[in-house]
Amino acid sequence: MEIILIRHTTPDIAKGICYGQSDINIRDSFLEEIKPILKEMPVNNENVTFYSSPLKRCAILAKELTTKITFDNRLKELNFGDWELKKWDEINRVDLDIWMNDFVNVPTKNGESYIDLHQRTTSFLKEVKQNKTKKAIIVTHAGVIRSIWSYINNIPLEKSFDLKLAYGAIIKLNLV
């Protein structure tokens, strides 16, 4: 099965703010940002299934690609809990350092760990595979894309951030 992962376009939020599952809107540059994405989309969507995170920054893009979308909460970005919508430099330094030293296993306060995100994304992926979909286009977030990329390529989660993802990035993978 071919999987096309698409990261949402630029969110309308200042740099330096933690915004995992916060429902942030997109920037006014959206129509320009989607042009390269649209060029990469299949001409015939007959054998394609579209999935998306329900968060606005993904849902708006997904709705530009198709009218038939399955929204799935497992495709949401990491839940940063109490850190949501706080400036990174305002988060308690000790708590941040503990998390940064083992972000795979350590959850944020009232949030989740990267392994939690990975478990929900791999659950989603296994379900999609069972549906015998030929091609899946998934509009989601950088954390989810890295998680799926590491799962398919058998790469340790702590190495998944080696994958650099710009807003609007497209990653094509094959799931066997």
C-alpha cells in the first residue's frame, strides 16, 4: 500500500509557542502554500482513501484535496498538556529538561509521551492496512509523520527527528 503523508501548512501562531493539540488556524498564505501539494495529488482519486487529523490546520487542507475524508483523532499531534499555548522559554526548565532527555517515554504534565503518540498512530496504520486500501493520503502533523516514518522504516523513535519536515511537506512511503 502506498502512503502519502502531508504535513499541514503554516499555522497562524507566533514562533516559540508550544501548540501540539491546540486547534490553531492557518496563515493567510495557505492558498500559495497548497499549490505544490495540489501538483503532487493523484489525478484520479478512485482508489485513494483520504484521512486527516480533525484539527483545523489539517482539516482545512484535507478539504481542499477531497470531499471524502475520514477524520481520526489518532492523527492529532502530541498532547503537550499543561504546556499547550505556552512559550517554550516560559515552561519550567527542570520539567522541560526531564522531558527533553527522554521525550520518547516521559509524558508532559497532563499530556502524553511520544511513545503514547506512536501507539495511537501505529494502531491507526494497522487499521488502514486491514482495510486493504491501495493508496492512503494522510494529512497530519510532524510528530505523527515522524512516528509513521519510523514505524515503516524500522527506525528508533529517538532517531525520528532526523527527518526534517517543512510545512506542507509530502512524504511517500510503502507499507508492506
